[in-house]
Amino acid sequence: MMNHSELNEYEKEFQSLDMIPRSDAAKRKTHMNIVAKRPMTTKWMGLVVAPVLAVAILLIFLFGSDIKMLEKENGSSEMSFQDVMDFKHEEITRVYVAPAVSLDSFKDGILNGVPIKGARDYGNNPAWNKELHFYFSRAVLLEDPIKEIPHLDLVLEVEGQAPLKLKLWLYKDGGGYISKYTSEEFYELKKEDAMMLYVVFEDFIR
């Protein structure tokens, strides 16, 4: 049913037909076209939209559940290493790297302001800091721990914060993992990121 304003509008259109000199058959055809083109009312739109919206919400819920189940089966979750690095790459002031000895010990890479033997001081290189931050931030949390001896001890010195000490596992085939020192959480690096890091730190990896 049309409301009062819509009725007046169509009455005017119908009345205007009488002023045009043409046959009754032509007027009836025009009348049918006007009626066919009139807009649906809010009431009927609501009856149509509500079920469609409900189905859409149900599909989104089911699709989201399937994604979470698939992530669980693959041994990873949505949590990324970005949650561990609560700082921006611009806040990194220095990077040190040293060969790791074990999971339970750590080489800071510097002693009294001087890099220790076997360690490397990458200084404060904004471009390098940005790359490292990007690679690390994309790593995703694993359900199972990494039990192998790590390859690298890496330190990120950050403005206004305690240094972030990291353990890294890097493999030639593109496998790669990262963990905060003393943490029981391990994260998997994206393959392309792990391969880039392997190339950079290959001489540290025994």
C-alpha cells in the first residue's frame, strides 16, 4: 500500500494523462507502466531485507569458525609477534647479533659498550631497523615449542625501553622461528622473511 504522499504523486500523473489526446488503450498502457515502476514501501523492504541480513550474518559466523578451525589444525593462531614488539621501528636505536649457544643462555653481543667476540653491531640503520621490525611482526604464534638449539641471539635496543632479547632459528629451506628470550611462546616466520634473514645471517649459522 502507498502512503498519502505517494498516492498524491501518482494521482497527479494519472490526471495528466487525460490532458494528452490519445486513445483509451494507450492511456491504460501508460497507467500500467506507472504502477509497475512505483517504489516498494518501507514495510515490504523490511520484510525482504531482514531474512537476507540474517542469512548473511549466519554465513559470516560459519565462515569465521571454519577459518579458526583451520588455523588450529595447522598449529598456528592469529596472534603475531607484533603483540610482543610494543614499539615502532622508528624507536629501535641499535641492533646486535651473536651466535647462540643454547635456549637457556644469551649473548648480549656487547660488553661495556664494545661488541663481544663473534658478535656484530649493526648500529642504528633506519632502513635495516624497518626491515627487521617488518619481518618479526609477521611471525605467528605456534602451539608447539621449538626444542632445537637456536642459531642466533639478537638484541633490539629500543628508545625508552629495556632491550628486547630474541632467539632466532633460521634454516636454508625457508623455515624460521623467533622467540623472546626466557619466553615459552614461539612464533613462526613467514617463509620469504626467514629466507631473507638466513641470507643476511648465514655466516652466524653453523
